[in-house]
Amino acid sequence: MTLITSISGIRGTIGGKSGGSLTPSDVLKYTAAYGTWIKTQASASNTFKVVIGRDARLSGEMISRIVSSTLQGLGIDVVDIGLSTTPTVEMAVVMEKASGGIIITASHNPIQWNALKLLNQHGEFLSASDGEKIIKLAEENDFTYAEVKKLGKYTTDNTYLQKHIEAILALPLVNRAAIAQRGFNVVIDAVNSSGGIAVPMLLDALGVKKRTLINCDPSGIFAHNPEPLPEHLIQIAAELEKGRYDLGIVVDPDVDRLALICEDGSMFGEEYTLVAVADYILKHHPGGNTVSNLSSTRALRDVTERYGGQYFAAAVGEVNVVTAMKECQSIIGGEGNGGVIYPALHHGRDGLVGIALFLSHLAEFGYSISRLRATYPDYHISKNKIELTPDIDVDEILEMIKQKYAKNPINTVDGVKIEFGKEWVHLRKSNTEPIIRIYSESDSQSTADYLANKIISDIRELVGQQIRT
């Protein structure tokens, strides 16, 4: 059993003992800490409101009841938008002018996991300092609940998915006419979560009438590992191989990640979801800036510079990407895991707006999705990690690697990223374990693997054989 507390939220496996997994008492404690923090915000009024929503996983309804009751007990009004998506809840916080939001989802984690994703009044994930305050409040476990006449109100609102879709349709770059005219025939895999409701709704609104639904019953019984990686998408790839479709669309359980599959069943590449959407945005707004995290493909930088814009790299994590996007006023950004952030709509990863913008791009392009993919630089990423013994100073190891490659361009915003021309290696340490994650990229998989193994060999020389890969 596992319970992980971090600035981005509280996640864990269901069942077991309190403090060791995500039990009802843990949900209550961290919700109470979040609600207490909400009430301390200087910008808040005497009336507090929090929007909550969830994905379809089996434990979601139980956790939702605990969350709403705890917030009410603190004197906070609750607007429950029910079965929804992470980006929909983010937008609902702003539309409701709420004090914050809680999304009950473990995103791409397997069925036994769930989590509380915590939002501020802007519908964005908390800053590091705010997250730390909430964790401290939870550790103190000293909460003051409201008197009976001051309990929070509980209301439901099932209109926000539609409002979200309407806001997407209102975007100038969503070309509904071109999409409808192309008459796309698509396959959708929503892993039996809330995307099974949201994605068909969006496609209806975009005029996409021909589609085949796979795993779109929002039962919460995930048909496969919910992380949209190639090895988990065998079923939809096999359907596309039959040859009568234009593309496949895959979302994770809370619809903040988007993966695309070509008409022949080959993977478009999750790293290239953002690249393709950015290409479309920049085509209409040349010279715009873009942002992704340090572990994402260089292809975004290449596309950005092709249009005369400037690319910026942020530390890993959505909140870090959003902060960087605001600082450099980027027009598109996100993460290489299929997370598209389009600030013209809101500052959050959004699979639905990603679908609308990508289909607009493909419709205007006029050819197949595989032909579109061929227009982008073809990079390959190797993902590795090494486990060190607890007595080894990980920061010291990273510093020694930095010194060894001091003649190369190096970025230390988040760990150590070393550039070798258009190739790179990024080393990041875990905050909870003696682990270094090593990502590398090159124009061939074998070279990307070689670069990673070279760094692993360097670390082995520095610490002896006290590592495990």
C-alpha cells in the first residue's frame, strides 16, 4: 500500500491502514487541511466555495462524498460537477469564481490508485509554497469546524462538460467547418473513464459523425493500463490496422493527456501531440513563444524556431510549465506526455482542446495523419533510471556529472540537462528515493540508448558498483 504526499496533491492506493495508503481518514485529513488553507487566503471573502469533480474510477464516488462533507463541515460551499475531466474542473473553478477546486483522480495510475488534485482560485495547480503549507496543516491535524448554522451548502451542476466544449468551439483556431467537411472516421479509446462521455460529446459538436468507441463505458473498470503508452494500446491499434479509419484518439482517465494513432495503427507518438498542435498554432501566429519541460522532445524547439519564435524549457511538472508560460507569454506549451496547454482557453493540460486543435490542423493539412507526422523531425527518447544506495549523496553525483561535461551547454533548472548538439541527456533525482531518472534523446533509438548508458557508466565510475538499473 502506498500514500504519497506532494505539492501537486495527495495520491495513494485504496485500502490498508491510515497513513500508509489513501484511506477515508487520510482523505478527510488532507481535505480539511486544504479547506483550512482556503479560508486563510487574504484574497478570499467570508464566503468560500470549492468545485469538485472526479474521473470514473471505482473509489471516486466514495472519496467524493468524504471530500464534500469535510468541506461543508468547515463552512465551505461545494459545487459538485460529478463525473468530469481535470481540465473541466479547472475551468469550472474560474467560471464559478470559486476559492479553489479538488479533482478526485489518480490520472494515468492503475485502478487501485486515487488522488486529490488541489487547485487554487485560478483553477491551476498549487505553487510549491502553498502545497507545503497544506501538508504542514495536515501534519498538525488541528482543524476548527463550523457551527451548525454555518455549515457549507452542497449543490450539483452537470452542465460544465458542455460549457467546456462550448468554450473550445468559440476558439478562433478551432475550424469546425473544415473538420466536418473532412468527414473523419475515428476510433476512440477512453479506458472506460470520463473521456468516454466527454470525447464523443466534443466530436459531436465538431461534426465528426463517424466513430468507433472502444472502452468508452465510464464504468471505472479500466480495460488496460490507463497510461496511454504504445504497449497499452494494442486493441485500438489492431482496430486501426483494419484500414477504414483516419486516426485513433486515446485519452487517460481524467482527459488531461492525449495520444494519437495513425491510420495504419502506428503510433503518432505521445511526444508529438504537443509538437503538432504547436505547429498549427504557430502557423497562424508565427513568432510566438513555446514552453515544454526539460524532458520533452527537442522537436518543439525545432518547430518553434522554424516559425521565428523562441522556445523555453521549464522544470518537470505542470505547475512549473504554466509558470514559465506566463513569464515568457507563450502562446502554446505543455509536456511531452501528451499534455497540451493552450492559454487562450486556460492554463492547464487539456486533452479536449488538444483534440479540437489537432483535428483542425489535420483537416487544413488535407492529407493523412501519418503524412503529417512525417513533416516533423524524428527524434527518439530513451527513459532509464538508476537506484543508488541510501548513503550516496545524489546531489553530489549530479554536481560531478555537471563538472565532467562543463564544456557542453548545461541547464540546471531541474537536475542536470546536458546538450550534445541536437542530442541531450537529462538527469533528475527523486524527492523520495535515492533514484536518478535519466532521459536522453537522439535521432535514433540506439543512439539515445547509448547516450543514457554512457551517463550511467559515468555514474558507476563515480560511485563504484553501488547502483542498480
